Amino acid sequence: MPLFLVRHGETALNAARVLQPPDTPLSERGFAQARAIGARLAGESLAGIVASDMTRAAQTAEAIAEATGLPLRHDPLLRERSFGDLRGRSYDSLGFDPMAPDYTPPGGESWEDFTLRVGEALAAIRAHRAAFGGPIAVVSHGLVIRVLLNRLAKLPEGVVECGPLANTGLSIIGAEPPHQSVLVNCVRHLDEAIGDDGRGLSGF
């Protein structure tokens, strides 16, 4: 039974390349994207939805639940990596890359700690799937899904690494090890008016 991994819809801050606080809501465009992925997932035989409790992911999951009629649970292990004191600041104003492998943001998570948490999140996802009794949608964040795909799953043949993910990009992996990916960052549910333009931050 597969896991359907969904990045949250667009927010005004991720479009403006700002490191986001937990309570950042979806933009108007983000709500439209969330409705679009909801309509797409309504055509799948899913048993439930598990989502990060951060506002942007929770709102995306709520739109999917409304479109599908599926039960929804929240799990804090699916939260985005914490950038601590940098949240609320423009990425372009920092003068350095906060995603560098050896950098730990003040008051935030190191890459090592974050990756360990995503591993715990995957174990929790599998437990949620078992409780729902079927395939589930997992609504989370760019960096969480990228770690799942790049470090904990098996990418499709010929794909070395999954790069930035579009808002409401859909990836599908097997629920059991080696968690084979069968789809990565698909946005065919987004039309031109609400498509991801690639300018925003993926994973903040």
C-alpha cells in the first residue's frame, strides 16, 4: 500500500523567500492549489490523511479532507525543520546558506537532529497507515519530504537526488522498505493559473 506525500500549498512568505514561522497560513493561491490536489486525491482509494500541525500544512490537509471525505490526523513529527531565530527573516538577506550541511541555526535544528526526527516520522506514518487500514495521504513540508525521498526511500531508476519540491507537489512511495518511489513531485493537478513558478522557497 503506497504513501501519497504532499507538500503544502503556497504561502505569501514562501513566495517572498522568507523563513516561515509555524503559524504561516496559505495564500489565496495556496488554497486554490490545496483544492486542486484534493480533487486529484479524491480519485484515489485512500483510507485517511496524516498532516503536520503547522498552519500551512494543516490548511492544505483540511482542503484534501473536504474534497475526499477522509478522516484527518495531525502529527507534530511531520513539522518542517526548525530554523529557530532565523524564522521571519528573508533568505536573501542572510548572506549565507542556512541549509549548509554543517550549519545549525540558533534555536533551531541541526541537519542531524532533523534527519533523525524525519526517520521517527516515517515510523509514525507507517503506524498511522496501519491504524487507518489502507493507503494514506501525508501532508508535510519541502525539507521533510526531500529527506524522506533522498535518504529513507529508493528513488526511481536514474534519479540521483530529489531537488526542490513544488507547492502541493505529489510524490508516491511504497509504505514498506525500501519505500520505492513511483512518482516524484508531480504537479499535473495544477493549471497555469495556480502552477508553481519556482521562485519561492522550497522547504522553509
